[in-house]
Amino acid sequence: MKTAIISDLHANVEALTVVLRHIESQGITDVVCLGDVIGYGPNPREALTLSRNVRFCLMGNHEEAVLFYGEDFNPKARAALEWTKEQLNSPDFDRTENYEMWNFLGNLRESVLENDVFYVHGSPRVPTKEYMVPSDVKNPEKMQEVFSMFPWLCFVGHSHIPGVYTEDLRFLSPGAAENGSGKSWVAEPGHKALINVGSVGQPRDGDPRASYAVWDGKKVTFFRLEYDIKTTMEKIYAIPGLPNYLADRLIVGR
């Protein structure tokens, strides 16, 4: 069975809609989300509504910050956090609907383990907050500890940079791909790997296209998809509570 793995949607409904349609076009019905459904983007309610249809959704640092307090957030992220809270408490919507959204957030798990495959937002060590970035392959101590905490494969998001981290301290970038086509990496039994699926709603690897991955039990296939970035940017520009920077970064994928 194929499982589509999405992460870091960041309230970007234009990107999310394109990704979900691409998943459906492949006949894939099993979808999981690694968190950060909200934050930064202009459509938190819509993104949450769509995310409630996946098999499971994990807690990211933005969900955690909305529920508690984003003490480590920079000023731009904090501004988006406060605006997002306002949207989820909006009196323009039925109170019951607001409660349901908050209940959904409050019931999110930090991790899931299925058949030797571990799913988490950030890293096994610090599920919602620790970044795994390409330069970590130069940090054997961190890599060894992280790899000791899952049995075979681990899927993460959070850094918004797709790729595969291997147990022998390598980072394998998926590389460029034609729009909608996939780049695959084959998993080897007995050889651990950590896979970052990238970001649907705010890529940061220099490629502005939405990123997600599909796991079929033997290989991971990375996809990049074009979406209507300008519409998302215009929505952000039109919202006083969201810094323009959050729109500007979308067009450059940073």
C-alpha cells in the first residue's frame, strides 16, 4: 500500500489543494501529515479542515505554540501565531466549529510508530522542535543519538528541506524533477535512514514548488508541484496581521 506523507502545510491552501489532487490522481487513499498545518499562511481554518481527512496528523511546533506559547518564535513567526489564534477564535464562525478546531489541535500526537517506520515532526529526540538539516551529517554525535531512537526508517518535516539522511552520515538530496514527476530513493532492509519530506506550503530549499513524498514499503518517491503562489502571496499582503516577508519568501523558496 502506498502512503502519501505531507508536512508543513502552513495554512497555504493553494499548495495543499494541488498536492491533495496529485495524491488522489495516483489512486493513493492513505495520507498522513507530520504537522505544522497552521502558521505563517493565510488560510489556517481551511488547512485544518482538509487535514482532518488524513489518517493521522501529528503535532508540529506551530500547533504546540498555538496551544501553549511560542517562546522561541521570532517576531515575524510570533505575529503570524497571534493572528492564527484570532482566526481560530473568530466570532464570524459558529462557536461549535471553533471548539472542534481547538479539540483537533489538542488531540494531536507527537509521534507514531508503524511496522518499524517512525513518524515525527522534528526529530525523535525532540519531536516538535528539533531541526534535522543537511549539515547535521557533520555532527556524528547528534546523528548517532537520533538514529538510535527509531528501528528502521524515520519520516520528518520541520526544516522544510527534503532529502534522505543515511546512517553512514550522508545527506542525499532528491534533486530537481519535472513538475509532477518523482525522484525515488530505495530503502534497504537493515540500513536505517531518516527522510525529510519537505514542505507543502513553505519550501526552503530554493525550489518554491510544493514538496511531499510517497512511501510504498520499498522506496520513497519525492514530488515537487507548481501551484498558484501569487494568489497565496496576495492573500498574505492583504492581511495586516501577517508580515509581508511571509509572502516574499514563497516566491524564492527560502
